[in-house]
Amino acid sequence: MRYGHFDTAADEYVVERPDVPVSWTNYLGTKNLCTVLSHNAGGYSYYKSSQYGRISRFRQNGVPLDRPGHYVYLRDDADGDYWSVSWQPVGKPLAADGDADPADGTARYTTRHGLGYSTFESRYKGIDAQQTIFIPLDDDVEVWDVRLTNTTDEVRELTVAGYVEFSFHTITIDNQNLQMSLYASGSSYEDGIIEYDFYYEPWTFHWFGSSETPSSYDSLRDNFIGAYRDESNPIAVERGEGTDRSATTQNHCGALQHKITLQPGETKRLVYMLGYGSRDAAGREMQAKYADVATVDAERARLRAYWTAKQDTLRIRTPHEGMNTMINTWTLLQAETCVVWSRFASFVEVGGRAGLGYRDTAQDVMSVIHTNPTKTRQRIVELLRAQTQAGYGLHLFDPKSFDPDAEKLPDVPSPTIVPTPSLDDLIHGLEDTCSDDHLWLVPSVVEYVKETGRLDFLDEVIPFAEGEPATVYEHLTRALDFSTQQVGENGVALGLRADWNDCLNLGAARRRS
Amino acid sequence: MRYGHFDTAADEYVVERPDVPVSWTNYLGTKNLCTVLSHNAGGYSYYKSSQYGRISRFRQNGVPLDRPGHYVYLRDDADGDYWSVSWQPVGKPLAADGDADPADGTARYTTRHGLGYSTFESRYKGIDAQQTIFIPLDDDVEVWDVRLTNTTDEVRELTVAGYVEFSFHTITIDNQNLQMSLYASGSSYEDGIIEYDFYYEPWTFHWFGSSETPSSYDSLRDNFIGAYRDESNPIAVERGEGTDRSATTQNHCGALQHKITLQPGETKRLVYMLGYGSRDAAGREMQAKYADVATVDAERARLRAYWTAKQDTLRIRTPHEGMNTMINTWTLLQAETCVVWSRFASFVEVGGRAGLGYRDTAQDVMSVIHTNPTKTRQRIVELLRAQTQAGYGLHLFDPKSFDPDAEKLPDVPSPTIVPTPSLDDLIHGLEDTCSDDHLWLVPSVVEYVKETGRLDFLDEVIPFAEGEPATVYEHLTRALDFSTQQVGENGVALGLRADWNDCLNLGAARRRS
């Protein structure tokens, strides 16, 4: 079965059949805001931390897969029939292969995963629709650039609804413990902007806006979806009208509906925006900025240039086109994603563990030194700060815990009593040490120095996890010395807690007595 | 809107309209196995711990609400039309009020929540169906007693499918971190029994069986449901046939299908069973036992007698029938549930916190001393063991941590490194202490002694959390003394971390200097 192809000229992967049995995901965002997005527009966004900064909700491992998402619904006001620009969640029957102009209630869908954006396209009942989602380089906002074209000879009246479900910010509170979250959340609507907040994190707000004045809105999820319905058939989409109600308590969403008239052959654009920050601090300014489609186009071009510059740092040309495509585009995107966002934000790990894996991070940085020396350096410094005096690394750690400049959040009493771990609790002993984690520091630092020429980095002084300062060179020496000591009776390295990967843990050599 | 009524004679709450906008839940189980079940058969089961012993999966706070559940699907093999015995998940259109014999594709549904059981009833296309779910007093098995009656004049061929989705046992692994769980789970089928296991907890197995040899089965969730479908329209139900495949890796389920022929007027019974333990250790024996409907009836009668005996301990008769019903049945059930299962298993808290809340537990026990003195005593002892030498209680604690007789699980290396907290980590300091938690010990113990006459309980020696032994009387003295010391400048008790409830935490008096 063929589901898609690489469009190498456009640096896109094109999903031609959206009924792929597994999720094909893309990562958007380069700075503070990240979105993990499936080929059906399912997925979630977060601000900085996938554990503590969750913006939109995701029901991991659910059925149907990848719900909810960042959806645009279209409703034909002539007959009330509705669909979504991405195949899911409404899921109209798919047109036969090669049927460019589907009829009889079938539709065509295409998804393009690109560098920093994804584009969803549908053709249904003579309406061509497109939704491109991207995060501009320097603003904490996710932009949905929607284009609608009437390919028929008749005037068409549509209701367009942008929809996203908000999260309770912290993944454990969102997933497991609703005793306070359902009471502590709230939303409001003003100037076309839905603002969402969570009273136990009074420094956190999210907003949802658009480029045109909405005809109606919903900010309560259950008002938009309706009882015993789901994202496939929201009552507010069926009705073509939101309830125009917001409230404190309950589950919240951003849902804005717009009435659009399209003349024969006409194309219109509409922009939805999902942003971090309050309406006053960010929403109004960002909404005004991205309501201008010229700005949207300019920011997309800037984002393209950002990625092209990275690609231009190293381009291979081999006789194998697949090899070129892989190295020049896709492994670059993968590796940059791992280094910028860590491996703890996906559809498999949905933020259950904050921070960085020692081995993962040390390995990942080696592949993007040429395209992202700044982030590489930051990650190496974080790894060195999480190395113990004894030489081993902390297998899983939150870099903020060892960062003297980490942002301190306001102290607000939580209704749930969760004792804060001390620094001692964060520094594990030998029983939780992997035999290889710290060793990856050596090639990582060596590669960084070789690629950047920054020999002086080896003399830089960075504290160990316990606080003792040491040069980077001393850090590497301690790593190697530690492994020299961890040798068994037969002279072979001990397996310790695990070796090379976390599952190589079923036995360990006996320590040399 | 009227959704149901109390049937006081039967000690049941009867839901007449299943489209209630919120979940009406019941709790089944008295010993090791507990099921939290909605009026639409949505919910989950666990063995002993809602955090670590999860058997069936629940997608908390999802849309539609209460998915998945413990479902029985019915398929009319004459035309392929299918429905569920509970209204959800298939959700046929509801018959008009008072329409006893629905037609035109509508159906009637009734749910009865009783003491330790729930019964779901449907009438659709001339088939009367009933599913009663209960957990027998002494076996770790959940029994689904299904009765099907053909009320028409024609022979009817049906396919019946029992379905439950298995969990990855530990709630954080089930909800957040699938990096190992999807690879470490497995299922097999033999002698009509699906066995499910999870290789990183090799002491844990669950099984799903039935009273008749199945015509087909599925033990992989995604084979049963099908891609881009959900519990409303599983592909295996639509087809009337499972794939007969099991495997290691992926998400697992128990799904057994049976072909049933019903003569005009005929009633047949079919029993599904969801159990704890392996096929060899428990499944075969339990399946044989509960395949006999006489045993099912006898165990239901025993369960009824168990609750009647509790009710008979205290029956009030007042002129207000609602008051009688509330005290004699429903507050008894509620209070017993809280004491036996704690408040950390519900649709609001789905096992995100193990153990007991100090204040909750101390309050709850006071209401069931007359019906459950054994469990009351156990809980009081657990509270005393989690009291610190200083007199205050540990706000949230796992009683196993302080129980010298707690079952020790085999030591199996986990692929995810989670340091085990030391006892010191479990004993929080004054900064996490609530001003009232420990005070509730006093009325709890006093009420226990007054109700049972066990004055000697006050002389029993029980260690504080740190290990120091003391009499129960000494424990109470320390609690009171602690509060005497926690007084502010003005002589009023300090609020400490929180007072009376966890949200009274927005300020505290200044300590007397």
C-alpha cells in the first residue's frame, strides 16, 4: 500500500492517503512554542516544557488515534453538511485513487509535512480548502493559515470553525487528578479573543484568536462538542453556531466560527491563532499582527529561510536521491528536533518525564553542531552541570534544577501537597547509574571543539551537580576515570544499572573484589 | 428533566434516560477487586491499588465521556445491525418516553445501580437484553451475567461480543509513557480464555473468559476496534467476527464473540468474566465455576445478603422516605466505598495518587464503625502508623510504606529508572503539614472505642512513622499536644500548610515569637 511520497524539491513529505494505520507526525517550533502534529492535524502544543507547559490537550493512545487536534471545520450552510480540512476528525469517505474531482459524498485529502510547517488540504463538494500550521521564528503563537476556494459556478455560504481543546497545563493534573483542575480553570471572550487560564498558575494564560470578527464562539469544550458526541460531530459545528458562553470551572477550548461567502471561483483567506500569554499581554497585539496575511506570508518565508540556511551548512549530493533527501532534509529535522525539544515530547512520551536523558542528549548533540552550535553548547553545558563529582551522569534530569539562571516561578500555594525534592534527592547514587551515560560526554565535547574550533571550551569552568567547579577537561577526565574503576572480576566493564540502552539491564558482572 | 428514580424496595437507583449529561457511577467489589462503573457501563477495574493495579483502561475526562468500559455488543446476523446492552457506546436513538416497544431504529435503555452490582437493560428490535455486572464476595473475578430474550415470533440469530480494554497496570505508564509499555505487553488465547500480561510485572496477569466456547476472539485492541474507529463502531462487531489473533506488543483487550440462536420467546444466558491472575492459576478454575449460572445466582444472593446484613445493623424509619432511603442504603454504600477503596479511585481522581488522605480517612471511618469494624480498625492503625513522633500526620501516604507485613513484590529491573524514595523522603516536615489532619484521629478513635467497647485498643502499642512505639492513647496525646504548640501571636491555631480542607491555604497567622 502506498500512502505518500517525498517531494524533494519542496522538502515536503506528502501523505496522499490519510488513512495511514499509524501516526505520521511533524514538529513545529524553534524557540519557546512546540507543536507535535499528526498527518490528521491531531496532536498538542506546549510552551517550553511538555510536562509543565502544556497548551493543548492530547489523549494519548486513545481510539480513534490522535485526538484531539488543531482542527478547522467547514459547514455548507445550504444543507448543513460539514467536514474538516484535515481528513480526521470528521472523516468523510475517501475518493477513489486518481479521482481528482470527487463526488457522491467522497472527498480528497492531502497532508504535506514540511520544515517547520504542515499543510492540510481537502477537496469536497467543489470547495478546495487548505490549512497551513506553523510557528513563526520569534513569536509565541501558532498560526493557522486557511485558504478556501469555491471551484463551482454557484455562490457558496460556509461556516468555518477553528477548534482547539486546552490542557490543564501540567500533564499529571491533565491526565490523572481532576479534583482541582476542573474547578480552577476559566475562560473569557473579548475582542474576538478567547483567553484561557488556570488559577493555580496565575502566571500562565493562553489565547485563541482570528483575523476576522467571529460570528460566534465557544470556550467550554462540552458546549462545543455536545454530550455523547466527539470531535467527529461537534454539536456547534452541526448547528453552525457556538453558544457564546464562557465560564469558570470545567474543560475549556478555543472555538471561533466565521460566516464566509464565496463567489464562483473566489478564494478567501482566514487566519486562526493559538498563542501563549494573556489577551492583554500578547493576544491583542499578536492578533492584529497576524490578521494581516502579508505578515503571515513574510513570516512563512522567514521560517523557510531559517531552515534553508541550516540545510546549506551541509548538503550532500550522491547518486542516490533517497540518500540526499534523507541527509539534507529529514535527518536534519529529526536531529534538530531532538536537540531543541528533547525526546520527551512525542505521541509515545507525552511529557511524563521532564528534562533530558543523559545518553540521548549527549548523542543527539553530535549531529547538529554544524547547524546549531548555540543549542549544542547549551545542551553540553547542561550535561556537564548534571555530571556528579564521581564522574557519572544523572540518567534523567531537569536542567533547570542545576541552572543558576533558571527562571523562578512565583510561589503560589498548590491545593495538592507535593513535597519539593531537595538537591540531594535529585542526585542519584551508583545503584541508578548507567555504565555508559557519562562516556558520551567525551565524543560530544570533542566533536563540538573540532567543529567550532573553540578549544578554549575545554578550559571553561562549570560546576558538577554537587556544586564543585571544574574545567570541562576535568569533567571529561572524571568521566573516563569513573569507568576505569567500574570493572568486574574479569576486567570487563560492569553493566551497572543498565548499559548502552536502558533495557540492557538483565544482569551485571560481579565487581572485582 | 427527570433521568431516574430511587427504587427503595430493591435498593436500586434506576436511570430511565441514559443521556444524563454527567456520569452516574457505582462501585463494585468488597475485597481485592474494585470496579468504578458509569450508568453507561463505562469505567475501570483495579486490583487492590487504583494506581499500580489497574486492570481495565479508562480515558479520563475524554469525549465522549466514560470510555472505554465493560461492554456487551449485540449484532443481528440477519442484517448486520448492531447495538450495545448499555446505551453507550453504540448509542442507538432513544425511544420516546413511555414507548415500551420501540420501533423505527429507536431503543429503550435502563440502568439499575444496586448494592455491589449494576444492571444494564435494553430493548431493541424485539430483543430484550440484560447485563448485570458484579464482583463475588470471595473471588477476584468480575462477572457479567447476560440474559437475552427473543420477544418476537421469528427465530433470531445474534452475535454477542463481550469487550474490555486492558490497561498497562500502572497509571503513569498507562497515561503518559508508552516507550516501554507498548513493547512489554502481550496476550494469548487458549481454552476460550484470553490471558493478558505485562513483562515488566511478571507477577501480574489478567484474563477474560466466558461460559460458552467463543466463535471468535480478539486480544489486540486495534484489531477489534479498527483504524479510525472507536467503541461506537468496532470493526469486529460490524463484521460479527474477531480476527483470532493475539501477539506480544501493542494494546490489548478481552473480546470474545458468540453465535446465539433464539427461538421465539426463548431466553438464553451467557456469562463473561474478567479476572485477576493467570489462566493457569485462576482463569480455568474461575471460568469453570462461573460458567454454571446456578453458581452465578448463588453468588449474587450471597452478595445481597452481605449488604443486607450491613443495612440491618442500623435501619432508620422516619416519616420522610427520602431520608430513610438515603441513610439505610446510599450513605452506607458511599461511606463503605470510601473506607474500603479510599477516595483516590473515581472518575475525578483516576489513581494519580496512591494511598490514603489523612483527613479523609480519619473522617470516613467514623461513619462505618457499626457496619465494618474490621476495616475501620485497619484504617485507624494505618493512620496511627503514619503519625509522626511530633504528633502531626502525613497528609497523603501509602499505608504499605509503614506496614511491616506489606507484601513485597519481586525485584524486577525496570527499564525506566525511577529512584525509590527512602523512608525519610516519605516523612514530610512542618512545611507540608496541615493543621487539622492529626486532630481527626481523636474523634475517630473515640468513636471506634465507644461503638465496639474495645477500651483495650487505647493500650495497644503501634509505632509512629519514624518507628518509635507508643500506645494509641499516647498517639492521641501527641496529636493534641502538637496542636497546642501550633498557635499564633494572637493565640489562635496556625493555618500551617492548609486547614480543614486543602484549599484553605491562602494565608496563615504569624507564629508566636
